[in-house]
Amino acid sequence: MKFKDFLMKEYQIGEKSARDYEGRLNGLINKGIYKGESQITNIMRETIEKEFSKSEAHYLLTIERYIAFQERILKKREKLIISYSLMRLGTILCKT
């Protein structure tokens, strides 16, 4: 699942709004403001206030929603790993 798809599904927003989020996220990454952190830091918040004072809330919300997206992906991966491990364990136990 891509970030844009996550936004459209989770927050019921249109494709254009989701692309706006992607654009803001890419801008934050390109400027080195966001580097994949799992929470918004004070330095990040202060930099966004200076760089994007008129639309600060949009940029902070973008990061919050991207972090939620990353957490969702991580949970799905963890579930897959657990399922695979249980499947392998079941196969091993059936062989004994």
C-alpha cells in the first residue's frame, strides 16, 4: 500500500488532497526536515514553523499521518512474520 492510498482509505480524502500530502512529505524529506523519525521532534516542529509558517499545521499533520502509515505497515509485516513462523512451526510439529 502506498501513502496516497492509505490516506484516501483511512481519512476518506480525495486523490488531489492525497497528492498534496505526498508533495508536502517529499518537500520535508528533500529539505532534510523529516528523516523517517517515528515522532515529531521539537527541532522538526521549530523548523516547520520557520519554513512553512502559513501552513505549519498541514506539514505537521502530514508527518503525523505518515508516521501512522509507517506504523500500519510495520504491524502488517509483524503479522506476516508471526503467521509464517506459526506455519513453519506447524509443519515441523506435523513431521515429528
